[in-house]
Amino acid sequence: MKCAAGIEARQVDEVAINIDPIQAGGRLTADAMKAVIAYGDGYSVCDNCRKPNRLDYISKPPIAEFHKAVAGWLNMDTARMVPGARRGFQAVAHTYVRKGDPVLLTSLSHYTEFLAVEEAGGVAREIPANEQKLVTPDGTAQKIEEVIRDSGRPPVIAFIDHVDYQYGNMHDVKGIAKVAHQYDIPVLYNGAYTVGILPVNGKDLGVDFVVGSAHKSMASPAPSGVLATTAEHAKEMFRTTAITGDVTNRKFGIKEPAMMGCTLMGVTLVGMMASFPHVKERVKHFERELENHRIVTEALLSVEGTEILSEYPRKHTMTRVETIASFDRVAEVHKKRGYYFSSALEERGVTGLIPGATKVWKFNTYGTTRKQAEYLAHAFVEIARENGLKVS
Amino acid sequence: MKCAAGIEARQVDEVAINIDPIQAGGRLTADAMKAVIAYGDGYSVCDNCRKPNRLDYISKPPIAEFHKAVAGWLNMDTARMVPGARRGFQAVAHTYVRKGDPVLLTSLSHYTEFLAVEEAGGVAREIPANEQKLVTPDGTAQKIEEVIRDSGRPPVIAFIDHVDYQYGNMHDVKGIAKVAHQYDIPVLYNGAYTVGILPVNGKDLGVDFVVGSAHKSMASPAPSGVLATTAEHAKEMFRTTAITGDVTNRKFGIKEPAMMGCTLMGVTLVGMMASFPHVKERVKHFERELENHRIVTEALLSVEGTEILSEYPRKHTMTRVETIASFDRVAEVHKKRGYYFSSALEERGVTGLIPGATKVWKFNTYGTTRKQAEYLAHAFVEIARENGLKVS
């Protein structure tokens, strides 16, 4: 079935259990779907734009109220919506990083943080993760000292992922921020895998910026995200424009250059707004998600030779698995080679695994019901047994 | 009717003739609406992302093909989709403008172009529009000479709006680009009001960059837009990442830092793709749009005291009108004051005028049928007559 010329109507989350590592938290709520239909047209949220003509002041639909609510929910002072977490990184890097400045990242940082630093002319300095693949306050202190020795000055800012994209491990951002602040280094909290998934309290964590990805973790259409900060940093971050036209002497009011003026608009913003009440509620029940996830990881671990590469027990529902000594051994002899594994899952109505991957792979059970988790667990065990692998 | 808690389901283009100056070209096509429903979920277009793992290489849905088609349609060599025209301006300014560099804009440039220059540290130098509110090649040459006298060097780039947001006037970009190129100044063509509205041929215009707004003029959800360039500039503009991690020695493949990695994704991109065949077709029939627009402007001009502030005859369907000596005179005595005008239009099923505006205002008839244009023309005349204004 096509939805437009040459474009197949997507039916993934409607027809399968989707365990794609990046898609699970961005599946729309029913309210967001309805909002998307109502606000699809380009400048749909601008019907009632009045002076001072900035998107985050619009009260119908309640955009202004939503901005305040999101800031409060994250326990930060001010928030703006942005076209994806990466645009939050970009805005912060562009404001705080000058050419040649050392910037603290981690050995598990996402590539978009590197690109933001690159574009600002900064030099990436990674805090190494330890053997448990965890970034620690001690590791942070050592790295800062190393940067000071090398550059004669501390890094200008630190980008720290609370839960990283590689292992889904949870790092001690609170401890890291404490160390960074001893050197007056502001901390950006990358909540791409947490904001909208589990409770995030910016002030309690002691961070200066909170960035979230709405299309990854807030049940919203892409591209969407949030950048929140403290009253102290808001003045710099959300400074208003100062440029003037040399002929017309025009000024541009309260538009914010780091945000490129009006921020996230239209269908993406309204999708975020419609999902927000549900997102606020769901983060309170993250324990339930972990419990469902445990059912699946335990089933995987029951297949002899399978290893969970992520920290264990799990603190997040996105997990990295190694099946070199289990499912991959089947691939060596199977007529479908590595594709047998994703095929066997697809046949059981499970999707989201990279086709052909049988060595190291990631999956995310966020949003599955207990029944679906049990079904998933059973599917993995069944595929193992059918292919002659030992299950304990 | 609410579409989600606290969010009224928007019904504007469904129930009224909408002459909002910025909304007319961004109304979704039926195909885009269907695509939006099918691709609402966050990372919806990433189901079939394979190596080299960059969005514009995905072939299902046909994103790679779409990128090539858009570049060809604009007669440029390479195109990327971006979250709004402003993100195109930002990427170009960030690549070509260094702190203190003079940048050529015009006295009718949009504020987002100023913000892009501001963020890159550039100095805005406006080419003055002439008395007819037109930016000309001669004016451009004079301004470049003035900048050279002031700064000892020519501007590093020129941002030129083909059709400006203030008057909807059409400026001689081809002539301006010719002049700019004599000084080796690359030219960015701002097609926010043209790309998707009328035929745009980048090579024929002789410009180096073409930026379009999809949520303004390509019947797409927000935020969306396009940045296209020549083979010569693509190397700089779409350079691939060079940053590395100092601990992991990670590199980030063919991701493009000016684009912040993967470009426009999800619902916005698929909306653009679904509307594209219709957009390609509609630009061929712009004369019909101008003819419908003429019906309305002539009706407005028949109301004594009304003036069209835009160039006349019109070359675009977005027009600036002065009604100080006509509709505003009624406002002085009407019990609803200025609101009588938008009210009277709303009662007739016409929307998109700023409530209360009776002095100077803009409207856009893009996409109206001939019958709707005639209805609109009649509505303006009728409101004039009912309020005792002379109609010739």
C-alpha cells in the first residue's frame, strides 16, 4: 500500500513488536498522531502569533505554557524546543566554544556531539570509560588535569551522556558535574536516551544544560528536541539579537540568534505537546520497563554463549548483546547465513534488528507490555532451540 | 474539538479561504497528509538505514532518489534537506563567514538571514532597495564598492531574496549575481517565496546556493527546507567530518558537520517527498496563480483610497496593501474599531488577516481557485460598500 507516489505506507509499529534501539521511545502516542493530522500544514501553529512575534509566546495552541511546563518538568529554569537534540548541542557549542578550545566529551559520546564541537572549532577530549564501560567522576578529574597539562587551561564545557548510545549504560552525571564544577566547567547533560524515558531532574543532577531528543525519547515526530538551562546560563544561551541593518537601521526584536529566531514549529512541536502528558506519566513507571526488559535479557542469557555487553543488571532498556558464541555459530552453517536470525524474528512478528547481524547487536524493549516481553523472550529461546543451541 | 489535552484541533484551511501571507504555500497536499500519517513516528524513515549510514543514502523510502531529483529540479548539482530555510542560511554563513567579515544582504532581507550572519560573527551590509522597492544590479555594484572603501575588501558572500517577504517584489537576482561574481562574491539565492511556487533554475540565475522553505512554499510540514549548491561549492559546504576522539581515535565517516550529520528526517522529510510531484507540477502553472491574484488586487484597487504598495502589475501572489485612506477610515468610527475588517472577512469564510489591521497589511492568494479568487474579490468590495466606502 502506497501513501504517495513511490512511497510505501510505513507499517512497522502497527504490525510488529519493534525492538529497534533508536525507535522505541519515539513511537507516537495516539494523541500525537491526532495532533499531527490536525497540524500537518507548514506554519500551522502560527495562526495566532501576535506581538512580540516569537513562537514560544504563542498561547493558542498553548505553546508558551508548554515551554514553561517542560522547563519545570526537567527542573530547569528555561527551555526551548529545537529540531533534534543535535541542534541543542550545536547551539550550546556555538555559544561556549571558540576555535582551539578543549571540550570534554566521553569515549562513549554520540557523533552529533563531536560534530557540534567540530563546527565550533573545538578540540575533542574524551574522558575514557573504565573497564565496565562507565564514565566516572574520577576519570573526569584525571582527564581535566590532563587537559590542563596539555592546554594550560581546563576544557570550556563538558558534554556528558547520561545513558550512552553504545551500551545504554548509565553514567554518574551528578558526580561528574560536581567534579567539572570544581574547575568551573559547565556541564551539558545529554538526555537523548533519558528525557521522556525516565525521571530527569536537572538541578538535582547539578547540570547547566539539559538536552533531550523528542523523536528518540518523547514520542514525537522528527526532528524535535529540547534544550533547557538555568537562569544563569539562559542569559548567554538565549541572548537576543544585536545585529542591525546598516541602511535601514532595522533591529530584530527579541529573536534569539542561537535559536535562529522562532524555534521548533508546526507538526513536530504540536506532536511533542500532545505526547507530553503521556510522557510525563510514563517516566514515573520506568521500573516496569526495566522489569519487562529483564525478562528478555534473562532469556537471552539462558542461551549458552550469549553475553550482555552492557552493565548488568540493566538500568536502561537499550542493551548491547554479543552472540558470537551462540546465534552467530548458527549463521556459519545456515543457508540464509546471518539473515536467518532477523528472518526468524520477523516471522514471529519481531522487527528492529539489523538484518544479518548475529555477532554484536543492540535492542530496546521500551514500551513493550509484559505480555510482549514474555513473547519476545520466548521467541529468542525458541529460535535458539530450533537451531540446536543449548538453552539452560 | 480537541485533538489532544488542551490542544484545539486546527481547522483553518479546511473551513476557510486562507490568505495568510506565509501559510498559503505550505498547506499540505492530500498525499503529504497521508504520508504524515504513515510516517509520524520519530525515526520513521530509518527502518532501512544501511551502510554508509547517512540519511540521504536511504533508498526505502526513496530518500536518495529524492535528493537527486530536488537538485536536478533546481538545476543545481547537490541538495540536502534542512529543518527550515533558516538552517540553510545558518550552514552557509557558518561555512563562509568569519568574525568581522562584511556580508551583503538587502534592505528587504528576512530576519533569519541577519541572525545567520550575526551567529557567524559577520557584519551586515544592506544593498538599499530603490524607490520602487527593488534591489538592483546597479545598487549592488555601488554597495560592493562602498564596502570595499569601508573594509578594504569585498563582502565574503551575498544573501539575495528573489521575492522579498515585505513587498513580495521580484528582484533581478540574475543581474545581481553577475555583478557579485565580478568581485568573486558567491551568491545565496533565498527562494523562501519562490522554490515550490514558481520555476527556479539555479544555474540560469548563476547563483551558488539555492535555499528554499518547504513549510512555507513546498506544501510540507514544519520545519523543512532545502539547501542546494554547485559541484564547486559542495566540496566546502558538504565537507565530511574530520574530528577524532583523542582516546578512542574514533572518526565519524561521511557525516557532514555543516548538516550536523543526518539531515532532515521523519515526518517532515516524507511530507516533502509526498508533495514533491505536485509541487513540480504546480510551479508550471504560476501564471494561473497570478491571474487569480490580479482579480483580487483589481477589486481592492477599485475601493477608493486603497493602494498596492508592492510593485504593480504583480509578479507574485503575496502582496502588501495600504488601506489607510479606505478601510482604516471605517475603523475610526466603527464600534469594533479595526477588528471590523477581519471580522467581516471571517464572517465570509476568509481568514489569514491579522485581526485589527486596517492600515498596511499583506495577503497571499496562492492556491486559490479562480472561483475562490472571484469570491475574495467580491468579499472585499462588499465589505467596502457596506461600510460606505466608494467603489469605482
